Amino acid sequence: MLVAESKLKHELQDVYILSTGMFYFFDDFIISEMNEGVHFNWEAAQDIIELALNHYGSDSKISYISNRVNSYSIEAQD
């Protein structure tokens, strides 16, 4: 199920659409839905980290959840 189709959409604060996928920002967690075929690496992660720092600040403790609705790969060593 996509976040946009779930009950969580009513608690959503912001949505960011990047070339790697959709990133849903809530009060204390982020849910990602990566695009099909994306290769997610440290460079791509930096974009999300920057958005999170701007949104939550550097002292916040948030969780990151991957809603794996598409097939993609991750650079594990990054």
C-alpha cells in the first residue's frame, strides 16, 4: 500500500519528490517510496539527510522507514 492511499496521509507534514522517489515527512519519522530501478547510494542519501536536517533540525531523533513498493538496489557499503 502506498502512503498516499493509507490512513497516515492525514498526519503528513511534507512530501518531497526527488529523482530517487517520494519522501513523506511526519512528526517524528520519514517514509520513503523509492522509484523502480533506482540504485540508492550515499550521494542520494545526502539529499534526504539535508532535507531532514532542514525540516527537523540537527537535535531531533527521527526514524526512517522504507515502504518498499518498488524494486531498487542499495549500495550497502555506503
